[in-house]
Amino acid sequence: MPFRPIHLATALAALVQATAVAAQDYDADPQGSGAIVGAVRWLQGTLLGTVATTVSIIAVAVVGLLMLTGRLNWRYGVTVVVGCFILFGAASIVGGIQTAAQSGL
């Protein structure tokens, strides 16, 4: 197929449109979602607050002691530890996924 300027102009227009769509503000909350956003922020504060941190420390300590004494299977113990990493690292995990999605990886 021979080179035609019309194809180039169409490709450039599609590229500009895709860039504009990717540049939309994803941080804005939809209208009328204030109660839902407030509830989710409360849940996040509860899950990542002082109480959750204290419970996680106690859980990891107890699981570690049970694993060392041979009373708990290592697989279940590692599951508790990995769950704590996922719980407290959720913000970093989501940030990495969003960065990868925006860069097109």
C-alpha cells in the first residue's frame, strides 16, 4: 500500500485522541458518591489504623511462636505473614499498578 498523507493524519488524530482520554482525571469522585467515599475512607482508616497494626503484630508473633514450636504448619504461617504484607502494602501495590497502567506496560 503506498504512503498517503491522509493515513498519517488519521493516525495522528487517533494518537491525540488516545492521549486525551489517558489524561483524564481519575482522582475525581463521581457526583453523589460522598457517603460511599466517606465509608470507604473510614474502613481504610480502621484497617490501617493503630488497632489493626497492634492486632497484626500480635498475630505475627503468635504465628511465629507456633511455627517455631512445630504446632503450626509453615504454609499457614507464611499465609498470615503474606496477608499482613498485602494489607499494609495495599496502597503501594495499587500505586504501582496504576503507574504501570498509565505508562502502557
